[in-house]
Amino acid sequence: MTQPSEWEQGLLGAIEPAPSGPAGTVRVVTATKVREVNAEEAEDFGISTDRLCLVINHIFYDADDDVLRHTVTVDYSGHPYVTRGEPTPEDMARRE
């Protein structure tokens, strides 16, 4: 079983992914947290650093516990910003 990275574990806290399922199964781990807006975000979105933002993480695992996609949505009070991490075709080929 692939262990969550240190960064993922820090975001997920004590949440453990469910055990692997049969081939073709995709598991999703979702975690949320609230944090203060940093200076770069405040400048990018034209908001104050005194504001809070909501961070939502969705990590999609396949039956082999490989991460298929990691989506992070940060909502700055009505200004959602989404980043997605997906393995490249080369990454997928190395897994086979």
C-alpha cells in the first residue's frame, strides 16, 4: 500500500484511506480545513490577509493505492481556485 506523502498526511491529519478494493475500484479521501489567507493569495485575489479560506482536498486512489488525481480547491470567500495533480502517461506506464 502506498503511504500518503508527508504533505498529504499533514492535510489529512488522522484520516486513513480505506482498505483497497477490487480491480476497477476508485476510493476518494476528502478532507477540509480552514486557514488564514497568505500574503501571495491576498495580492492575487485582492483580498485581506485577515480573511480565512476553506481548503478542500480530494485524493483519488485506484485499487493498487496509487494516486490517480489530487484536487485541491481553495475558496477565498467566493473566489474558488482549483489545482489538480494527475500522473503523466509516463508515470502510469512505469506502474504497469
